[in-house]
Amino acid sequence: MSGFKAGSFLLACGVLACAQDKVTIPLSSPSQPVTVKAHLIAGSITVTGGGTAGQVTIESTSAARERREPKDMPAGMHRIDTGGGGFEAMEDHNLVTIGSSGFMSGGNVNISIQVPTNASLQLHSITGGKIEVTGVNGEIEVENMNGSIVLKDVSGNVVAASQNGSITANLDKITPGKPMSFTTMNGKVDVTLPAETKAKLRLKTDNGSVYSDFDVKMEPDTTKPVVEDVPGGKHRIRMDHSVYGTINGGGPEYRFETMNGSILIHKK
């Protein structure tokens, strides 16, 4: 275990290699909002709001991925695995950046982050894990290439995207006037919004259905075909197959899209 005090943490040093299971990073301006950016190649990200003001705490667990024995291993010898990967973190003027290290050695790392409630997040994972956020109020941007996204009791505005995984989001409050987006290719989109939310809904699913207990006022499709030039002097015509509706009189656009799955929009 390890912690850092402001007097001993040199912000200008750049990247801090974290071999410990847990580190506490003080913020340059404890009374100001914090932004946390986390990008993992392989692993899960869990973020919990309500942590100690003025600091961000990061815990990690690493696990070596199972690998086949190489065919050219010398007789009478065995391979010694070096374990999983670690992570690196850097703080600069209330921007905390976290990334994985040691991926090429065959490991992945799961990280848990405790942040002040009023934090903005940019979270990205490529493979092998889930992204989960609980109790955070801020700008939340989440992208998980091959895994699910779960947002519990969050407030603010959200942009969530996955390639292969479901998206579940429960919002206590929303930021008025700001658009939001929940999109995946393969998986269900399940979002709960405050009852008073005012929004224009853009809805699209190729293989699934859309359900809502909001009083959705459907709008006529006014989209126009998009004509694109392609090599050989040809033209491609592309149509937007989304449908549109409004809740509580309309507002900023909220996009809900999946290729294979259903869309559920709940009234909180």
C-alpha cells in the first residue's frame, strides 16, 4: 500500500509507474472539479463517486492470461510467468490520467477508482472487461469495445458506446440542454431517465424493439437521402433509418441505437 502527500509528489516528473496495489493521488486544486481519464488495453474499470475530497484513489488487481506452452520449450524446463500488467497514473492541474502497462507480457489489469462526487470521466477499454460507474455527477464519456457498460445513480450528461456489449444507465439528474448518446452494435440499451426529462429521441434498432413508459410523441421522418461519391464516377445513396420522437415537449437530442438488441427507456 502507498499514498502520496502533496509535498512529496512532484507533478512535473511526468508519468508515475505504480507497482503498488493501491495509490492515493492528491489534486493540485482540491476545491476544484477533477477530470479522470482511464484507458486500458485489457481489463475492467470501476469508478465510484463520493471519495475523499481533494484526491483520487486507485486500486488495481492484475492477472496473467492463460497461455499455451510453446512448442519449442526445451526438454526438462518449464516457463516462469511474470504475472499480469500494471498501470501508470499522472496528475496535472486536476487532470488524472491512468493507463495500463505491461500488456505485452500477457497480463491484464482491473482498476477501481474512487473520485469526488463532482468528477468528469473519460473511460476507455478495448477488451476483456466491464466498465462500471456509480454515484458520479459530471461529464461522463465511456467507450468499451468488447464489454458491457453499467452506469448506476449518475447525474450530468452521458456519452456511452460499445461494439459488443450491453449498455445500462440509471440517471438521477440530467444536465438540461445537453445531448446524450447510448449506442452499441451488439447488445441491449437500457436507460432510466428522470420523469421530467425534456428531449428529442433518436431511436434505431435493426434487430430488436423499442419500449418506453414515457409518453413519446412520434415525429414524421424529415431526413433526406445522403448522396456520396464513390470511385468510378458512381454515387451511393444512404438513408437514415432512425425514428424520432419527443418527451415532455422536446429538447436536446438523445440518441439510442443498437444493431442487434432492444432499446428500453424507463421513466424514473
